[in-house]
Amino acid sequence: MASRSCGNFFDLASGELAEVPPTPRSLPRVMTIPGIIGDGNGNSDVESDSASAVSRERKIIVTNMLPLIAQKDNGTGKWRFSWDEDSIYLQIKDGFSPETEVIYVGSLKIEIEANEQEEIAQSLLDEFNCVPTFLPPDIQKKFYYGFCKQQLWPLFHYMLPMCPDHGDRFDRQLWQAYVSANKKFADKVMEIANPEDDFIWIHDYHLMVLPTFLRKRYNRVKLGFFIHSPFPSSEIYRTLPVRDEILKGLLNADLIGFHTFDYARHFLSCCGRMLGLDYESKRGHIGLDYFGRTVYIKILPVGIHMGRLESVLNLRSTCNKVKELQEQFNGKKVILGVDDMDIFKGISLKLLAFEQLLLQHRELQGKLVLVQIVNPARSSGKDVQEVKKETYNAAKRINELYGCSDYVPVILIDRHAPRYEKTAYYAVAECCIVNAVRDGMNLVPYKYIVCRQGSSIMDQVTGTKPESPRTSTLVVSEFIGCSPSLSGAIRVNPWDIDAVAEAMNMAITMADAEKQLRHEKHYRYVSSHDIAYWARSFMQDLERACKDHYDKRCWGIGLGLGFRVVSLSPSFRKLSVDHIVSSYKRTHRRAIFLDYDGTVVSQSSMVKLPSPEVVNMLNALSNDSNNTVFIVSGRGRDPLSEWLAPCENLGLAAEHGYFLRWNKTSEWESLAADLDWKGIVEPIMKHYMEATDGSSMEVKESALVWHHSDADPDFGSCQAMELLDHLENVLANEPAVVQRGLHIVEVKPQGVTKGLVAEKVLSMLAADGEAPDFVMCIGDDRSDEDMFESISNTVSNSSGTAVPAIFACTVGQKPSKAKYYLDDTADVVRMLRGLARASNPNPQRSAQFKVAFDRVF
């Protein structure tokens, strides 16, 4: 059954969540100035609160799970909590200054009884600066194990639910639980946040609609978002029934981070194909213009915590384990794999490649061991059980074929392996292989490199000289996030068993000098791009993305998960019909300039003829002896003459002003221009039209236009950029201008703009002693911006003493040189209707003004 998008996301978040107790108020919500902050009862304690009242920079980190470890005391039955030192969310604090206060918001990994929640919440806030989000068990199950793990996780890893046996179909109830959980996270964040000062950093795909809730609560909230999973191509992502809601949720952040350019490229492609958004590089930063807000895209893989890993490397237990492993594998070479047990890690493919390696290179039998450490599965289900069964069967088969009493080719460690044990295996392995078929980042290669670098303590234990060269080799899948940053690794397609086998052989037989060079290159990168660098870099970009929050006016529009914030110049406001009609009535000499497509006629309409009402209004305005009215369009003069034939006294400017006509009985006049360049441009455009399915070429008398609105968005945009560059090169010495507009590339004569039309008409009026005291200009696209600018410049440079009323108005809420906006064509027609009613037509004006017009043109 077809699924419909959710209309009102607040409806989804009602019910059980309302009974969850609020966060204790011990944490001051606002700490912006030094002073005394009272307690919740209105009392104050100078000695206890004076230290905490000092303003501190605050970062709020929002994650699905708090970086805490919980254990229950069997004797007292009380919960005890400690920091999870291995959590990257805890480690990112190293990227902030020591004065920064870091607050965590997230769920706990264990279920807390309702009668214990308030006490534990207060304890976690006091001891760890953590704000727990307690979700009802039913919501938690549907949210995390349902929508996140059964629908988002497989889809983001390119697995479509083609049939019920291989992936769960979209379930509306699970989506409702996802939205409900995100709303609860938003409630917790806003309980403790000071939105004007605090920076909020949200992590991963569990919370992708959270930015919408926070942005609706406070339009200028400072939001960063980092996606740690892959982001699928648009062909995969578009199959998600709630695709638009999630995209719009992410776009309510100020900065969105990805591990690789591929993931960012897929996200941008989705925004372009599904929401019609374009992006551009702004001084090295990729930015999406989203209703006046610039949403920046950050591409930087996360790093590891060097100090944490080195401290484990120096533990006595690690050193003892290394000596034990050296004795165990004496005379043998070790290839190491460390993976979660799930369908995307490619463990069985790795075992098949290792089996192929032993088959093709018999000399390695008895000398090469694959140690596969399997981390506990993060989810359960039929797929995980199948992968586990396949892995065990493959390992058993290889050991039976190639093993003997003193040689086990595959050692499978399927249990909880302590960190020291993993570190020891990293240190002794000749090669590390990560063969995942799809993975967001995967830090295993980074950890392996650092452990192979060793330490002074480890060198003493193993008898290695400090000056001895360090070596390591990596075989990594092309489909994992860390692959682009490891240029010295051997990259493989995990599905190509023969190629992976050969890569492992190359890794273990490589000359030590080359192993050393590859290791040194990797270690320089990993040690300099650690997790502190990653956190610091992201936060610097977030601060940059939010720096102009208060330079513009903001207001929210849209319902449900379609909510977004429009951010525009403080002087930019909607044009009031009453206001402009009032000004219109008070003035006596008026100049009116109107664009055609997208202004008086809807851009989306297939019929471009003006409606009878529009014709009547244009007649009423142009027949008024106090008015000079022009339609200024990029269209050719023939269609404009035909469509607007009933308007006897209406001025027309066709092809952006190359052709001008005062009224229906006047002759068209054209600017003097050399058009020989058309012979150069036309064959080039034809070539691109033939090479780009869905594109077309429009031949005007003064210009040539290549349209790609019906072509594939990505290919059309790519071809447009190539055509733009091509034409700029061949027309470098020609009197022509190449411009890129919305889904077009246009070539026209130099000096021909809509702004020139407005400038000439206004100059003509001033020269005739009838300088206007009312100027109105309305348009919807980039070419109309020239008119807005020209009107302001012409009026400001005029020698007249009276300052006219200027109404430069763009259609649609977007950044513009105009000071006013109208929402759409219907608004424009409504405004023109008000002006038409206030007009006083005088047919004699036409003949009188034509004489003055002819004198100038």
C-alpha cells in the first residue's frame, strides 16, 4: 500500500513522551554575563554559584547514546556510571579549549526504571554534565531497532528491501517512533541550551530530523550535523518514502559534515534532484543556498585519539600479550582483520580471498595465518545469523584443507576481545585487511598504523632498536570512508576474490623499504589528523557558518517536517498592497517595469498567453496618462507582440532590451550591435544539444540560448559548466557575453541588459522634465537584478531635488537587490489589480509621450 508523507510532525510526537520527567534544573540555561544566578526557588548562594555564574563557552553534543558505561551494583542495586574512554564523542573534547564546557545529550545503553530516572538524571548532570533522554521502551525499540537499524541502516549501505526476506519494508509506525524520539531529544536540548550562545553538534543518522525541531524552536540556533554512516546515491536514497522530510531536516543545520566527498556528492545530488537546490563553492567551502540561508558542507574523515591508543600500547598486559603472540606465530606472518559481525563487513569474502591465496601460492601454506577478530553484532536478525554461519563454515573448510597439527590457517576470535588484546594483534600483524563492502569510516586501519609505529616501552619489551624502521601494509576496500585518506594502501574491490588474494600476497611479499615508505606516509597523516584536529576543524567551520546569523531577519515558514527558516536582509520585506496603492495615489509621474515569465505569467504554466484579467490591468495602467509602463522580457519580439497585442499603449522591451517599442503602432528599434559571433556559437550549442538528451537550443534575433531544464540534473549542470567554459574561450575577442542562468546558458551582445532599458526610460523622462516620483520594478530571476540595481543608481545620481518612491520587488522569498518581495505570480496580479483600480486612464497620453520617446531613442 502506498505510503503518504507525514503532514504534522508534532502529531507523531504526542502520547507517551509527554510523561517523561524533565531535566533537573541544576544546570543554568543561560550563562551569558558574570553575576549571581539564583537557584530554582528564587534564592541565591553567592559562594556556591559565583564560580559557575562566570560566562563560559558551551558546546552541546547530541548523540543517540551517551559516552557512558553503566554497571549495576549487585549488593545495593544502584547504577554506577563511568566515562566510556573509547567513545569518539568523549574524545572530541580534546579539540576544544580547556575553558569550554561540554554538555552531552543522549540516551543510556541500559533501561532505567521510571522511579529511578529523576535521581539518575540529576546524578549524571552533576557528575558528568550529561543529560539523559529516557525513551519509553516501546518507542526506543521502534526507533532504534526498528527504523534506524531495519530501514535507514540497510538503505544507507545500499541495501534495498526488494523482497520481505531481504530487508523490512517501510513501516509508518516505525517512522512515527523515529520522529517522536527526535522530538524528545529536541525537548532535552532546549531545556538546557542558550540558543544565542551555545553551539549544538548533532551526530549521525539516528537524529536527522532533530534540526527541524530545534530550528522551529529558535530560528537562529547554531547547529552542526555530522553523518558517520555512508550517504547513498540519489538512485538509492530516493526510494525512501520520507526522503524529503529527512533532507529538509538536515538542511535545517548550518553545517553538515561527511567523511568523504563521495558521501557529500550523493547528498548534494539528492538535494538537487529532489528539492531543486544548486550548490557552489564559496572560497573553498561548498555551500547550498536554502531560502536565504547558506548551508555549508564539510568533508573531513574523523581521526583517532593518539594518546588513548598509545597509553593502551604501553600497558603491561599489552606488552605481555605481544610477547605471547610473537612466540605463538614464530616463523609465520600474520594478516589481521577486525570487524563487526554484520552483512556489510565482508568477512566471508575475505576468507574466500585468503583461501584463494593459499591455493594459488602453496609456498605460503604453513607460513601465513589470518587472524579474524569479530566484534559483537550491533543488531540481531536473520541476516546476521546467516553471515555468522557462512563465516564459521568458511573458516572450518580452510582449516581442514590447509591446516595441520601445528598450523591453523584461520584463527577466528568470536568473543569480546579486550582492547589490550586487539592492540597486541595490531602490533604483531604484517598486514591489516579491511574488506567491507560498504562502511561509513572504519578506524581499524588508523589504529593498526599507530600500533605498528610502536613506543619506547614496547621497543624494550620486544627488543627492537629505537632507530629501527617501522613498517606496515594495508589492504582496504574501495567502499570504506577511510580509503581516500590512505593513499599508500592497496585498494581493492572486495567482490573481486582474485584481486583481494593478490593484494594480500603483494602486501606480505613487498620489500621492506617500500613497506617503510608507505607506513611513514600513513603515520604522518594519522598522527596529524587525529580526533582533536577533526573536532577543532568542524567547530571552526560551524562558527564561520553561523557568524552572520544576526545580520539578517529570520522567520519560519512551512508545516510539519517541511518547516524551514527564511533568512533575508533586514531591509527586505513583503510588499504591502495597501502601502504601494497609497503611494501610487499620492504621486503624479510613474514609471513601471514588469518582467513577463514568472511575474505576470506563472513560470510553471504551459500556456504563456496572459489571462484576460492581466490584459485588462496592463491596459488600465498603460492608458493612464501619468504612467509609463514597460514589459521587459528575455523573450523575442514576435511572441511578445502577439501575446500583448490588445495592449495598445504598453511599451515592450524584448530580448533583454535589444529591441524596444513604445506602443503597438511604434516601430521596433534595436541597439547597434555586431552579431557575427552567432555563426561561431550556433554549431557549438548544437553539438552540446545533440550530446545532452533533454536539452534544446533557442535561437533569438540577438541571442542564442541553450536550455537543460529537461535534461538529467547532474549531467545537464555538468554540460552547462563545460559549455560556459567552451564559449568563453572561443568568444574571448568577440563583442558578446556568456551568462549562465537557471537551467540555461545564454550568449548575447555586450551591453544589453534589462537594467539598460530601465536606465534609458528613466533618463528620457528626466530629460523631458517629467522625472518620475514613483518607480516600480518587478521581476523574478537574475536578469531582473540588473533592473533593480539600475533603478537605484539612476535615481540616486539624478539632479532632481525630490526623491521618488522606489518599489523594487522580486517574486519569491530569496536574496535579492530588491527591497521588497511578493510570494508568487498570484501576489503580483493582486497588487496590479489594486493599482489598476487607482488609475485614471487618459488615451491622449500615448501620442504626446511618443514624441519625447522618439527624440531620445
